[in-house]
Amino acid sequence: MKLDILSDPVCPWCYIGKALLDRALTERPDHPFDIEWHPFQLNPDMEAGGRDRAAHLAEKLGGPDRAAEIQAQIDARAAEAGLTIDWAAITVTPNTLDAHRLIHWAGLDGRQGMVVDRLFAAYFRQGRDIGDPDVLADIAEDAGMDRAMVARLLATDADAESIRARDAHARDRGVTGVPTFIVGERQAVPGAQPAELWLDVIAEITGQGAPQPGTVTGDAPGANGPTQ
């Protein structure tokens, strides 16, 4: 069964949401999901070279105090998921178009999950600029992709318009934030949901067939909550 995930690699709730999903998938290795990652830029108008992160967040979230408050909320949820975020190391909010292009190419190579993991680690734990083509080539190589080929592709506009079109299509369908998970092309699960919810979804699918059309809602933040 398809599990489509709309995400942005600079979204902390996406980072947390993937860890919680992975926890459930590890507990249920017989899960039925065929996972595909899809582009959604939190900052689609970000300049190509990115922006100073502190200035960007202060403007976007309403000042440094509000940004610090939101980061504390994120830290608490990240800790529950067994994750850490080195906020001090993150100095740039990048344009993620090229990161989404890399995720797309990784999917053609069967390495999407590996690349997504490495993008999250590079940004949230190492503070690397994932808008930098050299950083993206490093990530591709570490995930087993052809570094030289990825570097050549990044130097072109290959698939850029396709990524923008897929992002726009998601917005046209009503997606307003990420992470958003689409189960079986019918059921939307917004936000960083707990592993227990995913275990319930897997049990429903494997025990009773496909879930009924509709939307799973919950208190988990992310898809419509404060973000980066």
C-alpha cells in the first residue's frame, strides 16, 4: 500500500514525524507500506542562497522570543522521539529546491529513505547548509548514489520545474503544511503523529483491509502548527 509523505528537510516536525513512523515500522517489519517522499517547500520564495536563520525566524515567527518558545516545544517533542537538534549550529535557512531534487533522484535509485535521513541529520544535528550543492553531493555519496552524476545534475535545472509543479499540486489539493502522510492515496494523516497511531493504522490495514476514506486528525503538531 502506498504511503505518500509530503515533507521539507528543514521542517523539524517532519524530522520528528519520520522518527516516530520509523519506530512503528521497526516494530512491525511486516508493514504493508511502499513509501514515497514528495516535495513541499515551507519557504518557496526563499532566495537561492538561503537566509540568515535567526533573521528569517524572527520575521516569520514574530520575533526571537516567540522563535525560542517554539524551539522549546520542538525540543520536547524531539526528545520524546529520541532525537536532538543543535539549534546553535544552524545558521542558514536554505532554499530546499535542490534538496527536493536530490530526494526525487534518490527515489529513482531506491534510496529515498536513506537520503531523507541524511538530509535531516545534516541540517538538524550538524548544522550543514543543505542548499549547498557540495553538501548535497556529500549526502548523495554517503547514501550510495553516484556523486559525480548528482553534482552534474545539480549544476543544471533538471527536474526543478517538476518539483515546483508537484509542490503546487499538493497545495491545490489542500495541503497547507508538513508533514502530511497520505495512506493508500485516500486517507490524510497530518502532523508528527505518535508511533502508536501508526501501529493502529498498520493493524487496521493488515487485519481489516484498507482504511476507509477520510482524514485522520489528532493533536500532534506539525502540519498546521508553528514551524521553520
